[in-house]
Amino acid sequence: MSGLPKISRRTFLEGAGLLAVGFAWTGVSEAEAEAAAVPYRGERITDPAQLDSWLVVNRKGAVTVFTGRIEMGTGTETVFTQFVAEELDITPNRVRLVMGDTRLTPNQGKTTASLNVVRGAQPLRAAAATARKALLALAGVKLGVAAEHLETGDGFVMLKSKPETRVSYGELIGEKSFNTVLELDGRSEEDITRGVMLKPHVPLKSNRDFKVLGRSLPRVDIPEKILGTFEYIHNVSVPGMVHGRVIRPPSIGARLLSVDGSELKKLKDARIVERNDFLGVVADREEDAIEAVSLVKAKWSKTEPLPESRELYGELIKQRVLSDRVSFEAGDIVAGLDKGQIRLNAVYDFPFQNHAMIGPSCAIADVRADKAILWSGTQWPHGDRSDIAKMLGLPLDRVELIWKEASGSYGRLGCDDAAADAAIMSQIANKPVRVQWSRADEHIWEPVSPAMTMLIEGASSATGQITAFDYVQYSPSHSTGEKGNHLAWRLIGGAPGWGRMSGAAPNLWYNVPAKRARNIYVEPWLRNIYLRAPGGIQAIFAYESFVTELANLAAMDPLEFRLKNLMDARDIGVLKAVASLSGWEPHVNRGKNNGASILKGRGVAMARYGAGNTRSSLVADIEIERATGKIRITHAYMAVDCGYVLNPDGALNQVEGGLLQGLSRALHEEVSFDRKIVTSESWADYPILRFSEIPEVKIEFLHRPDLPWSSLGEAGTVTAPAAVANAVFDAIGKHPRRLPLRADHMQKLMGSI
Amino acid sequence: VNGHKKVVSAKGDTPLLYILRNDLGLKGPKFGCGLGQCGACAVLRDGKSIRSCITTVADAEGSNIVTIEGLSSNPSKPHPVQEAFIAEQAAQCGYCINGMIIEAASLLTRKPNPSRDVIKTAMDGHLCRCGTYLRIINAIEKAAKNGKRT
């Protein structure tokens, strides 16, 4: 990067001066920064069918964009900036985003990283193109020529024949309304939750015409994050705010029987906040709130709602079935099984996992008798606002939510439990309350990624053609923690519960004449919420382990076996790319008990997964120390085909991070519990991948300049567990069908070879 | 703290982190675990990286504390480690990055030219959920190289 980006921050006031919105930017002069501070007078509209809801151009031509989507550290803010700059023909440093503020931004549903570029950006792009067309028309009037003689560039409309005759966007529209109605593409609740779309009445640019997209615009949020000045939710401070801490039951579902707060007298200004089974403390100073937790003596009823952890997977298939759905089905399974000379039945198990945010949940609420304002790191600002309004018994229009970025959560903040905690505490304390969860609160009480057990029966011909693939998964839904199922709401009573069954098996990309996937959703033990590739990472671990096991039975190279069963050129392309990147040498499973102290293996896995069917493939090289069972991943080679690459360096950052997170989930991660409660309560009990464990990594993106872009948030992650497990299979000759691949598990597995 | 004498009134066993964040308004150091396990709260104490979540204010009294806000000696220019992190785009959510930068600055003071293995070992007590480790290593190598040039 040449030179130093200048960092500045402006805060400006809206309306009566009550509502402050902060902006951060980089690489712009003070004058440009000043120009970006759009003054808002009076109420902003947030109706998605109005162009003015999406963007405002000020007198100096700076553009402020309003989006209900949020940044989670994945680069959303940057790529959204690129989308708008591209369609509006303006330099990206003149575009600012306001994200996830229910007072100011249209409802764009839930921010799921996998849908951001495919769906979340769509209305911004359409709005920017519509605004550009409106600016051309305004310039036509001003310059007295027909719009077809005009073109746009760098924030100006100019004569095609005489570019020096030009008028700036600021002069044309500065601070005035477009007053343009847009047409929504779908208005159902499902459409809104997934993200509102606009009908593209104005043509959008095609890939080949992109000037801003397709380039590695540096992340707009990174400089402040590096300088330590970025305002995370954890840094928000509100006048009169007190510090709150939650006190949770010693077992799930326990009722609060009695509370003794007499010891609290030791602390100035500390008090108990209590409603039904919800218990917490507030204090003026944060350290006093922490100490107060240890001083409160509470009695709770005894409960034992969880299964024995060593019986987990057996219990999972015995749990009450809530729903049994087929997600894909083709051909005659029985006939397909009969046709294959090679048969395999296998069961794969994937554990409960934490989102494991580095910064535990935090939120602030200021709840008054007739209104409330919430500051939250939620991924679903409008959804959490609506749920918490209901919980508080306030009308929706009296509750607002201001999003501030939280610690990277990969789905955990689909429902922000801390915001509901803060709201109840503030309602009781009648003061603004900041709630900060402890590390143990987060590890024990976060809604986890549910455990899954997966049964596959399949067959292949002697020459390696898969003839049948019959898959059944058992797990709780991945979204039992949302839709008002906040922990706090459950504890005060009256939570509406949840309904959505999510985490279905993705379509199988292999060309198999008889295939089927059944998704059996069972009664949950713990609250669950999406974790990066929900349902996908689990199913793909099973699919890709099974395919390698079948290849082994057919005495074939696992990569060659896959190619034999693929039809789609992009699937084949991504697999061949990783073969070449890794220098793949065809081999049949080499695992053997040869007495070596270090056993080496290489595994491959691939996937077609996510919005727009992103393809990814991974080759992992591992070593296992026979004496300890410890796995070291030495190399990881990954190829990705996500269609058009919108921001190459941003895409690489996502895939690198996703890959390492996937390796972490494969090697280490498992929520442990006893009959009462989750027992993994810190990084000591729930390790994640560390610096000393990272392999050498090579990543290649396939060049697809003319294809549409597809999701990228999950591409790095989904193949990691299967590739590593397949490498273990190659090293020791026995497939570890259960994750995580911890040393003690590996020792047991090797003990039996 | 950051070159200035600061007087605060608090119980001696209060973790330094809360004094920095709540009393002195220095919110660069982050709360991550309160157990000294993750590194998000790191600050320099007399030039050495420490965990401010498990260091009491009484213990810190009289020492020279530098937070990420005061890391650069030149207020209009980031510290070379910060420059390298920006150049390498070495962050995703960025919550852990405070600790990464503090630890890296401390490392490069002790060992201006560390190998990748030395970097990995020095940084091993810092956790990143987003998996930004590769870029962080590259950024530290870059900062070391830049340091050698100047």
C-alpha cells in the first residue's frame, strides 16, 4: 500500500441532535471527509421501495448508503461499497455505509455471510443503478440535451462528445430527494428475512464492464481495527450507563428458588436484578459487577436434562423426531445398491461445537417506560429489535436497535442473547445497562452448533461408478435459538419458542443414478444457532469421507474415483486444480501398521456448496505421532471456484480464514457436558487452532471472469474436516468417522490397527 | 500510561484492563477471557507484553504501561507493526488484533529478525477465531524487513 491512509472520524447529529451516527473512512482528504458528513434533517425513510431509503448524495457529491446488513469481519462493508461505487460511477472513497441501524436503514433481514454478495448487495446495486439513471435525466435537463448524449464517470455527468462540459452529482441532487419508487421482488416474510430484492428495471453493468469490482479494494474497516480506534459493541458507552452481569443456573432449565443478596452490602451501588428465573447484578463499576456475581447466593432447582456425553450419538437417534424430510431423491435406491459390487455402510458423527467468539457477547440497552434503544452486535438487527420489543411489551415503533460490530461470531449473533439480557436489566434497573458476558457465560450458554450423526449406505461398481447413495442425518435444527428464543426471554418466561427446521443436507454433486438424503430433525437438548456452513460442514464431512472409503474398497485412487463420478465441468475443474496445486500422485490408501513413529497421510475432499454453488477442493497432508496420537497438518492446498471474484484479496482472506477455522473444527472442537450443563467453559476446555499448528497453505482461485459470483464465506471451511479425516485414513488405514480428531481419539483408533 | 502519569482511584485488585478501558478511556485492549488465555487484552509493561485482564492495578502501579493507542511514538504515524498489518490486510473481525500487535511489537524489540518458527512460538498464546494467523505472520515478517531497511 502506498503512503499512509489518513484516518478520521466524524460524528454528526440527526434531527433534534439525539441520534449520533459515526463514520470511519480511509484514504480521503479532510475535505472529502467533511463532504461525506451528510446532514440528516428530520426523519429518514426506511421503506425499501423508495430510492431515498437506500442512498443520499450530498452537495459535495459524497454518497451515504443505508443497509440493513452488517459487517462481521468478512469484508461486507468493503464489497458493498464497491457494488455501489461501480453502479453509480463514483470513486469508492466517496461512498460511506450506514449499517444495521433500525432508525436509518431498510430491513434487509438476517445477515448471513453466505448470502451477502448474492442477495444482500442486490438492492444496493439496483438502487445505485437507478440513482445513476436519475442523475443522467437531471443532467439532461440542466444541460439541455437528451440523456443518450450523456455519460457518467467519477461522480460527474458529462457530454459524450465534450467531456469537459460536465456537472457533478452534488450539483444535480445534493441533499435533495430522488422521489423514485422502486419495485420489490417478493414481499413475503421469508423474502424479507432472507433479504429484500428489487426488480432490476434499470440494466446493471456486466462483469466485463466492472472498474471497481474485481479489484482488491483494501478493507475500509481494517485501518481503525489495526490502530485500536475501531468502535466495537464492547466499546460503546452511554451516559448514565451501569455495568450488568448475568448469573445463570447451575443446570439447564433449573428454576430460581431463592436469592440472598445480603453480601452485596460490601459493594457500593451494586444491586440484584431479578425476574422469575432471570438473575443478574448491576453496579456502577464493572469490577464491582463482576465481584457481585460471586457474592450473590442463589438456590436453584435440580435438573438433569442432558444425555450422558459418551452416549450422545446413540441418544441422538433415539430423541423424539420433530420432522423427517427428504432434501433430494432420484432413482431407485434398492436397485442401485443391488447393482453395485462394492457395498458400504458407515456412520459419521459430528460434535456440538461453539461459535467461540474471542470477545464474549456484549450489549447495551436503555429501556424506559414507553421506549427502548438497544446497541447490539446482532446479525439480524430488525429481527432482534422485533423480538425484544415483544419481550419488553413495547410497540415495535418504540424500540430501535443500533448495530455495532462484535467479535467474529460466524452465526452466533443470529440472535444476540446479551441484548435481551441488557433490555431486561435496564427495564428493572431503570437505567442504561451494559451487559458483558464472561468467558464461561459464553462457552456454556451460547446457542451451539448442533451435534449430528449421519448414516450412509452406498454402493459402487467394481470399476468405481457409484450406483447408490442413501444418506440419513439426525440432528436438532440449527436455528432453535432464534425467533425470540433468547435465553433471557426463556428465563423470564413466555418465550415464543422456535419453529424453523434448518441445516438440511446439501445436494450431492456426484453423478449417482440412485441417491437420497433424509433430514431427521430431533428434539434439541441445547439451544442451537447456525455456525459457518450449518448442516453443510457436517454432511460434507460424511459425504466426502464415505466417497474416499468407497474408493478404497474399489482399490482406486480417491481423486481418480471422484473424477469418475463427476459430470459438471466446474466440479471437475476445481478438483483438477487442487490435484495440480498439490502435486497429487495417484495412490490407493497406503495406511498400514508399519511400526513407524510418525505416520504420514494425504487426503482430498471437495464440495459444491452455498448460494450460487461455489466449488472448493482441498488436499491436506498430515503426520500422526504414533506415541501420542497427535496430528500435525503440514500442508493444505485449496482450489476455489466462486465464479467472478469480486475482491481478490478479500476473497483470499476469507478462504484462508475459513480453511484454518475448518481445520480447527476438525482437530479440536467439541462442546463437552454432563447431565446438567455444558462443562467446557474456557479455552482450556475448548481449544481452537493456534499459531504453532498452522500448516503451509496454498490457495488458488479459478479464473471465471464471465460467470456470476457465488458465496464465499463457507468455501474455505466445508471440506476441511473430510480432507483431514481422509488423510488420517491414508496414514493409518482406518477412517476416523467421528470428529474431532483429538489425540486421545487417535490413540484409541491406532490401538485397534 | 502512554507516557503520562495517571492517577486513578480503585480497589487494588481491580484488573488493569478495566482501569484502562473504563477509567482512562483506552479501549484498544479488549476483554476476551479474563483468564490470561487468549491475549486480546495485551498491553506493554516496561516494554514487555502482559495480559491486562489478570494484572491488578496495584501490581501495575509505578510501571510504564503502553497500550495500542500509545504504541507509535509519532502521533501522526502508526507504529511500523501497525503499518505492516494494514499493508498485509491482516485482520478480519479484528477483535484479537490488539494483542497480536502488542505481542509482535514486543517480539520485534527483542528479536528484530525472527524466523517464521520464532514468530509462531512467540505468538502462540494469542487466539484468533477468524483464522487470520497466516496474514499476521506475513505482517510481522514485513515489519521486521521494514525495520531492517530503516
